[in-house]
Amino acid sequence: MKASPTKGMPKTVPFQAQRESFINQVIAYRMGSSHDVTVVFDGSKTEEKYSRAENVRGVRVIYSARGETADDVIIMLVRQSSRPSKLLV
């Protein structure tokens, strides 16, 4: 699912709160389905030297590293998958 965590949110809501709201929406989806879900956020313009991943209530959340886009990470995940034809991106 390609989406912006800020889409539909008032401009006055801090970015982190918008991101958390988006993750909560994905968690709600995950709870009603049998799918594994991974969310990748673009960290290419951050100070984070390395990418990082965490599990948030059953949803894998990945933040790309500085200089690496979310698309780069998604391409890598698809290439590493043993069943790429079963992935929905």
C-alpha cells in the first residue's frame, strides 16, 4: 500500500502523530485479516545512518536509512522474498 501518513490529516498535526495514526490504521487492517503486513517509511533525508525495523502489534515497520528511499527497501524485500509473486506492494 503506497500512501502518505499525512494524507487527509490537518497540517497542524505533528508528523510523528500522523505517522502513528497511519500505523494504527494499518494495525486495525492487520487485525481483521490473515495477511502479514510491512510498512516502509522513507528515511532518506534523516540523520539515521542505518535502517531500522520494529514490530508494532503485529505490523513490521521499517525506516530506511539516510540516503536510502522506502522504494529501495521495498525492492530489496521483494528480491529477498522466496515467493515474490505472492506479495502485494
